[in-house]
Amino acid sequence: MTDIINVESQAVGVRTAETIATEINTIKRQTQKIMLASSIEIGKRLTEAKELVDHGQWSQWLQKNVNYSERTAQNLMRVYDQYGEKFGMTEMDSLFASGAPNVFEELSYTQALALLSLPTEEEREQFVEENDVANMSTREMQDAIKAKVDAEARANDAEARASDAERMVVQEQQRAALAEKNLENVKAQLRNADEQKTDILEQARKERDTGCQSKRTGSPSRCLSRPDRRNRQTEAENQGAGRQWPRSGQARIPGTSGSARK
């Protein structure tokens, strides 16, 4: 633990409460780094061991050899998988030897584990940069991450609903355009039907007129229109009703409308 500051050797002059607080916080931060670095190294070795342990014996091996539950081992391996390369570690001290800035270097092990609730490294970096994680408890960090995830889920849901609504509007517009097109087709069909009807009636009239002009014999009533034929028939019936027919025993005298007894 050569990286732990020897506060006593650095004490100069009169020590104040503020100086002591600064020293305590420095030791806390370095302890957090050591805990995170140790967790990463343990996760690395657990990952290696799991490849060597027989299938189905992993839980028993953990209990017997390192006194870890399977869940604890899984968390340690996740931390190694997600943060190991980020810190560029080969040994524990490399975490402190690296002078490159690292947004995760102020995290504790529990904070680093909580941060894995965010699925991508870019989201984790953004969260650390936007929040004062050094002064947040793990519980506060978990609540902030949950609020962020929930807000993003609501935003995604609203965006999906807006997209669905837009798609429905487009579909309705397409249906309206299709209905309008169908209506125009129906109107065109009706116009065609009217034109065909007019043509048929005109053709029938021409055929009737041609037949009347060319006919030399036969009943002229065949060339009359239906109302004219009906009127002609009514006149014939009226004439027939005015005739007097001979009664029984009487003979009709030719050329007269009366009759004479025998």
C-alpha cells in the first residue's frame, strides 16, 4: 500500500480540523481505488478459474475455495469485464501508476457495479461527467441511474407513440386518396352508363323510324309509339261499345244499325 499517503510525515506546522478532513478524504479516495482495483483483479482471476472448473461444479468450487456466492462472483467478473480494459490493468498498482485521466477512477466498487445498470460505456461516462459521483452515496447513485433510465424509457415510449401516430396519419391519408380515386372511378362508370343508355335509346328510335319509313304493308299501328297505340286502342274500344248488336231472334239488316224480327 505504498500509494497510501503517509499523512503524518506530510504534516507541517499546526494541524487543523480542515487539514485532517482533507487527509481523511484523500485516504478514502485511495481506498476506493484499491477496492475497485482489487475487485477487478479478483474478477479477472475468477473468470480464469471458471474456464478450468468442471461444468456444474462452479458454485461448489466458489464456496469451498473462496467463500463466494455465485452472485458475488458474477458481479466481480462483470466489473472486470466492463472496467478491466478501461483501466488498462495488468497488476493492481497500474491503476495508480497511469497518469491518464479516467472518469471512473473516483468510483467505489459498489458505485462501479451500480453504474453497470447503464448498458453502454458512453452512457456511463456521460452519467459520471454530469453527476458529482464522488459525493454521492451508492444509494443516491442507484436512484439517479434509475431516474435516468426511466426518463429515457418514457422518452422512447413517447417517440414510439408519435411515430405510430404519424404512421396512422399517413395510412389514413392513403386510404382517403384511394377512396377519392374509387369515387372518381364510380362517377366515370356512371357517366359511361348514361352515355350508353342515351346511345341505346337513340339507336332504338332510329331503328323504329327506319322501319316505319320502309314498311309498305301491314298494320300502321306498329310504327306508332306506345302512347299512340294505347290511344288508338281506346278509340277502337269506344267505337265498339256504341254499336247495337241484334237480340236473340232478330236479324241484323245490312246497312243499318238496327234489327228486324223474323
